[in-house]
Amino acid sequence: MTRYQHLADLLAQRIEQGLYQGGERLPSVRTLSAEHGVSISTVQQAYYLLEEKQLITPQPRSGYFVTPRKAVPPIPPMTRPVQRPVEVTQWDRVLELVNARLDNDVFQLGSGMPDVSQPTLKPLWKIINRLGQQMDPRMLAYDNLYGVVELREQIARLQIDSGCQLTADDIVVTTGCHEALSIAIRAVCQPGDIIAVESPTFHGTMQTLNGYGIRAIEIPTDSVSGISLEALELAFEQWPIKGVVVVPNCNNPLGFIMPEARKRALIALAQRFDAAIIEDDVYGELAFDYPRPATVKSLDLDGRVMLCSSFSKTLAPGLRVGWIAPGRYFDRVLHLKYIGTGSSAIQAQQAVANFIRQGYYLPHLRRMRMLYQRNLEIFTRRLRHHFPCGICVTRPQGSFLLWVELPEPFDVHRLNQDLRETKIQVAVGSLFSASGKYRNCLRLSYGHPFTDKTDLALAIIGAALTRAMAACMPEMPTEAEATDALALVEEGGAGGKG
């Protein structure tokens, strides 16, 4: 870490701790230079970095001032889905979101698209070009069902960081994580069966259940600790559930990392009821803290966990390179791969394998984790600035997705319709529910660098939210009233005990 980054982090920490209040003038450049024994240019660079993060604001001839901040929104409470098996709906809404990707004029704020513009991906382009120039006939031939062996070896090595002890023979390559999840679900379920899912959860998983006639039972999920094991146990006791689908690391859409103790308890619960665990770890390598969190698979002793992932979020979705470590279900998974897509395309697999083997992958991951964390800091500050009070916002521990919960009467689908004229789209919360719940929620993406266009989009959405919330909730407190109330609570002036 450079000196100016260290100084910027120190000042940011002081601001977050309240040592420098909103609107307060910060020490001059010369004062900080003398205080910390660094050059004036180092202090200036630190201030530029804090300005970029929207933490401070320069005023001509006056210096730098702490940017006044809105009250930090609370995190969403434990979800309360309908806890009975239901048939999955919402396909029309999912199709609308997917089709919008093809419209370059629409500003996508709800898409799960990673940033593919970073220079650390340049070696991947060169590797792909080199493979094409070699005109190796093997690149155009059928591969075996398992996938390119070199890629599977590299995946197994990468999984050591997640706590998994895998070999190439434990892994089957798929066409993205979506196919891996689809195969895993079919490996344990027949039409009419029941599977438990976190609520909310990835809409692709929901639509897989829909397509195969499998019913879902949504389990309450906390935005900090994950799926409610108590509610899941009750569901197991009431219904013949074949398995549970979880995204325990950098959850989509809530962003949490499930504590390891709860991961162990989840396995114990699945063993007790002899159910499969389908683990989606597609975002796990994008956790902000290192080392990355352990997978549930790493704690599995009897092969009941099917670990699914891909390079779609860490590298690029267009590669369509995913994989599954199916444990005891290996033979069933391999057969389903054969009758589904057969072998996968070789060139993309080989390109990813070469990218990892030549030492480019881990530096790329480090860069993306740092960028996404920085994007999140800026994005959430500007979101607080533009959005009305009365909302709840998650605190993602990795990845690039954010979940926003609005008061119950609000309908985000109607908001999306209103935003069409401005060419902005968010992901409606009901997409992430089997029964269409969470109409008052939305998923936003901070995967791309924050620009003036992003800020304008948040401002437009915030203004639309403010108007709509005022219409459906006339008693909603103003921003000033909410800030004053929060200050009273923090000072113990509301009659509390502190």
C-alpha cells in the first residue's frame, strides 16, 4: 500500500468514527504533511482519493470539508416468505430482464454482469487469439464429457483456498454455472418433488425449478448470517424435501457470507434428513477479505454437497466455462451432462486453463476484489445521497450486487415501467422469489466503475422513489426528520438508556 493510500485510509477511518464531523473543515495540506511526516504531494493524493470516494468536498480558497452524510440505512430484516411448497412463476419478468441486456441504449443497474474492461484481462485475449492462430484441429473436435483435463487440474488447485481437497477426476466441466446448477437439481429431483431455497435467491435457479416441474419451498434468510436453519429444520420435518440450494459465499442477491459454524450446522441438518446440498459458489472468489471463505463442500464428509461454480463472474460470462464437483452424485451428473449438452467447447476451456497456469488469474482476482470494494463504497454513499429515507440496504461482503428494501406498499415493477422512458433498468425483487414476493425490493449492481452517468441514474431512480413513496406513504418522515430522530437515539435523548 502506498503512503497516500495509507493516509487516505486513516482519514477515512477518522471520518467513519466521527472524529471529523459532516461539514467540518479538515486540516490543511501543510498541517497533515508535518503531522505525518509525508510530502505535500502525498497529502494531496490522499485528499484526491477521499474526494473520489465522496467522503470530502473541496471548497475554493477554504480547503477540504467532510461531506455531510445522510443517516446510514438499516440492513433488511430476516425475510418472511410463504413457507409451503409452491410452483415457481415470474418467467415473463426474468425474460424482460435478460432481453434488456441486448439493448445497448438501456443503462443496466440490475444486471449481474462483471467488469470485463480491466487491463488484467488483456492476457486472456492474447491467449484466445493465439489458440485461434495455431489452427489446432483439436480445438474444433469433440471433447470428453469431463472437460479439458488441464482446466480441471487448475480448478482443483484453486479450490485449495476454499478448503476443498479435490482432484481433476472429481470435477465435470459445464456450460457455465447455470448448467451446473440445472444438472445438480435434476440429479436429486423428479417432476413434482420439493426443494428448499434461500429467499430471496438467484432467479436462474428458480426458473430451472419451474422448467422441470419442481416445487420450491422458500426459507427465511438473514442478510448477515444466511438461511434460517431453524426454519429449514421445520420445513424438513413437514415436507419430503430432496435437497436445499444455497449461495453461502457472497450471496446473490443479499451479499452475505454464511458463518462457518452455520455451514457445519447446515451439513448436519442435511445428514439428519438425508438431503442433498447444492452449493452455488460462483461469487465466492470475489469476497473482499482474504483468504476467501470456506465452501460448504470443504466441510462435507459423505459427498452429499454438489459444488457448482464458473468463471462467469470472475473473468467473463461469454466464456461459458463452469464446473461441478458432484460428490456421490457423480455418475448421475455425468449422464445428465451427456443427455443435455454432451461435451463442452474446447477452446474457451483451454484459454482459461492457460490463463490460470501462466499466473494471470490470481492477480486479476486481487484487482477485481479491490475495485468492487471501492465501487461499493462510492455507490452506497451516492445511493444514500439520492435515495429517500425509509429504505433498508444490505452490506455486501463481496461480489458486486446490492439489495434494497423499500416500505411494503411500494411496487418496484411499476418503478421499472416508469424508468423505461429514461432508459434505466433495475432488477425487480420479485424475480428472486418463487411466489413473486419482494415487489418492494430491487437488486442493483456496482460492478462497473462509478461514473457521472451512474450518479445521474441513481439520482433519477431516487427522485422516482421519493415521488412514489410520498404518494403511497404520505406519513413518511422527511429526510431532516429522520436524521434528527437518529441523532436523538444516538445521543440517548429519546428516553432510552444509551
